[in-house]
Amino acid sequence: MISSPLKIKARARRVVESALRRQAKPVRRLMLATGRDRSPVLPEIVQIESTNICNAKCVFCPRDEMHRSQGIMSFDLFRKVVDECAELGITHVRVHNYGEPFVDRQLVEKVRYAKSRGIREVGMISNGSLITEPVARGMIEAGLDAINISVDASGREVFESTRVGLKYDKVIGNIERLVRLRSEMGRRRPKLILSFVRQNNSADEQAFIEHWRRIADKIHVTDLHNWAGTLNTESDVNYPCYRPWLTFTVLWDGRVSLCCADFDGRTILGDLNTSSISEVWNAEPYMRARRLHLESGGPDICRSCDLPSKDSPLWVVKLKGFGERGQGIRDKDRE
Ligand code: SF4
């Protein structure tokens, strides 16, 4: 039987990924030896935490372990961050981090502002419970590019016992209305991505996913992660995580944390109240975090984090030629 080119490509990809996983140590050493602990000139994605407040209490979320203060990013700070992204040519901005972004009543205006500054891709993750009709219309009109809503495939009972505080019918109704409004308004965006946490793979679960596959633009079946070792400390990840090289996470109060998994801001690398994105990104604390990551799997929170096990180690090829180009990773390689 002759394999299709797509199958050959997928197989080749798996082979390379598995080789990279096996050769993680030499890869790390090579990255260090070739100066990859320095950053690409700019981050690929800037993730802005509109708020870390949430209206739910999901059983798989380490909210009880969060000790930093809760709040909503001021419009002035949001504007400063977005203005810098626009000036630097950063094209991917997300308006979520930890917390439910729609708790922020100014979110529609914030998205509108980001789009008005020419940010090409503005996206977010939401639990879907606060997307009222005005919010849905507002987001469509403001130009939100993508929204990822988490839904569970095993129905109302599992949903309401795990996503404590949320109502299944309300979330499903909000999603359906968003899709209907988008169509009535003649828009194709925001793209709708629905995430399902992998559970029992039952026939019901499969049927549910198939139903939504016809409605959503993309289905994302996902596994839970351990929130940088907070929920458990088991991780067999041995290859470098892409986040210190490609993503930049701004907490609601302007501090910059290591990544999206650092929900409590344990590894703070700078502060946008007093510095710019490029200053923080290229300063010693960030460099040190990358260096530690290659030398010993650090900083501390990385050592027991299993989030990279969900990623492809192939991201390292994005760093090829770093040093000569900088711009290349932003325009050509990010797609
Ligand atoms: S390994 Fe985990 S904690 Fe470290 S940067 Fe990656 S996602 Fe964040």
C-alpha cells in the first residue's frame, strides 16, 4: 500500500520529535554553546492578563494556591503594553492568562483598542459563562480574532461537578448564540475553538465532540497539566520548553512572569510599569531563566512542570539562524 504524502510527513515528524526527545541533553548543550540562551529579538506572543479573578472554582485549577493579589489591569497599563507591541511589530496578543477574562468589563474596549493599533491576531481563552449577547456582539464588532472556550464532552453532570460555579446549559447557550450572531453579522471571526479535556473516550463523548466539530472552527482535545508542578510534581520532560523563548506573560498588575503556567507569579522577570517589553525580554533575569533552563532544567518551577509534554520539541528549529536575523522569527517562522 502506498502512503499518502500527508501520512509520510506525519510519520517523519514523529520520528524527528522522538529523536529530539531522546537527544534532549545534546540539544540543550548545543543551544547553550550557540548562544540560544539569549532571546530572539522579540517574543512571538504577548499574553496580557486582563484579570486573575475568576467566577468559577474548577477542581483541576490550583486557584487555592494563588497567593498574589487579585485585580483587573487598568486601561492605561493595557494601552501601554499594546502600544509597545504595535511599535515593536509583535502581531500576536492574547488577552487572557489566569482568571476569566470577561470578568473585566472593559475587555471589549481593550480588544477594540488592540485591533485599532493593528495587532494582527488578538485571541483569548474563556470559560464561556459570561458571554452575554452584548458581550458577544461587542467582541465580534471589536474584531476579536479567536476565542477558545473550554467545554467538557461528558455532559452536564461532569461539567457542573468539575467546573464548580458554572452552569452547563448557560455556557452551551452562550456558545450557540455567539456562533449565530457571528453568522447574522456576516463575520467569520472570532474563530471558535472548543477545548475538551480528554476523559473516558466513551461513545457519548465521541458523539458530543463530533456534534461540535460541525459547529466550531477547531476542536482541541487536551490533557490536564500540573500547573508548573503545583498539582503534582511528576514530570519526565527532558527537552527545553519553548515559552521562555517565544512567549511573554504580563500579569494584571504589570509584572512579567515566566510563563502562563506560573499562575502565582513565582518567577518574576520584570515590571512593565517601569520598563518596556524589549528591556525586560533582553535583560539579565530573562537571559538567566533561559540559561538555567538549558543548563539544569530550571528555574525551580520548570523542574517539575509537565506542560511541555503537550508540546512538540520541534519548536527548537524556530531558533535556527538566531543572531543574524531576529526579524525572521517574527515574520516567517511563526505561522
Ligand atoms: S517548563 Fe513549565 S514553568 Fe517552565 S517555562 Fe515551560 S511552562 Fe513555564
